[in-house]
Amino acid sequence: IPCLDVSHGRVVKGVKFQGLRDAGDPAELSARYEAEGADELVLLDVSATTEARGTQVDTVRRVRAELSIPLTVGGGVRNAQNAQDLLEAGADKVSVNTAAVERPELVAEIATRFGSQCAVVAIDAKWVESPGTGDDKFEVLIRSGKESAGLDGIDWARRVVEFGAGELLLTSWDRDGTHEGYDLALVEAVAKAVPVPVIASGGAAHAGHLAAAVNAGADAVLAASIFHDREYTIGQVKRHLAEDGIEVRL
């Protein structure tokens, strides 16, 4: 699953959610990724929440015009009406993060109104050590990684599924944009804790990293910079995964 982090109509990419650089036009990249064999696409408006606005619906419409594969959209969703607006603009699923932390009932409202298959909860997690206390944990971050929510990531994953989340988009803040590979401990812990699909995100540099995430329990693997920077095509990655014995659509 290629991911388009979008800000003001342009795709951006950074490291640990910071130092964002321009990576292209979302509609053009969407068309390229579908042609290369992407199974799904995720579009996240990464500045919507911090700027206290909704996702830019026009961008979603432009992307949908280029796509026939499933599209998940997030960023700035605060209520069920926001979700409906995105679904009507062409999204198949809606992702919530900060607003779900602030009001978990939002997950239930989206799941009840549109079906749990539409309700995706994005969890951004950072490893936090507490020397001497034994309270080391994956801590949930909100507002594009700028604030700690004070929540244990594994507990939060279980809770949002109870509220009706049909899928989790799990991003390691520590690994985002680093090319060091996914946080396999995080992926494994969440995958074991919940009965719904888990999408691993954050840190992929090559197909071996994607394979490792699947073997750790991820149901799908998401990447951004390796595709944006043309280090790999989606077809190349899929062929490597198939050679590793992982079932993919070729």
C-alpha cells in the first residue's frame, strides 16, 4: 500500500513526521502507483489537524478520478459528517487518529453509520523507556506526532477495536522515514492483541523490510519514500515478496 502524506494539495515526506519535503502531485502519483500494481492507496492530510481544518476534499476527488483501487483517507476527521464528506468524495475507508483519542465514541459513530470496514484507526506510536520502573511501553502520539496522548499503544489498539474499528494503520514514529525497517516488536504486539487487520507503516527501505513486517503479523505493508523516490516500483517489491513465499497479487 503506497501512502500519500498530503499538505495543501501536495505530497510531502519527512523523517519522524518532521522536515517535510515536496514529493509530487497526489493525483499523478496515484495513477502511477495503480499502474504499478498497488492493491490499495492511503491518503493522509498531515496538516489538517494541526491547522484545525478538515481534509481537503478537492484533493480526494482528484485522486479518486485516477483510481479504481480502494482508497483510505484521513487527517482532520472530527465527526461522522466529516467521514461522510470523504466517502462521498471517493474514499472507501476513513482513518481517524487524534479525534479518536480525544473522543473514542467517534470510532463507534463511524462504524455504526458506515460499517466497521470503513472505520480505520491510525495509531502513531513511539517507544518510551522508563528506567527502573519496568514501565517501558509504546506510547500513542497525536497531532502529527507533536504530542503524547499518555496512552499505551497496545491497550489503545484493543480499545478502538472494541469501539468498532475494522482496521488499524500502525505507524512507528521512531522508524518513520528512517529506512531502518518497521518496528517489528510493535507490529507483533499489536497484531497479537487485536482480531482485525493491521497495516504496518514506518521505516521501509526494501522488500526485505516489508516481508519481515508480514512475518511479524502485519496483514498489509505500507510504504512511501521508497516509492516516491523511485527506489523501487510496487511491482518490484511484490515480486520480491512472492519470492519470499508471501502471497501477493501479481
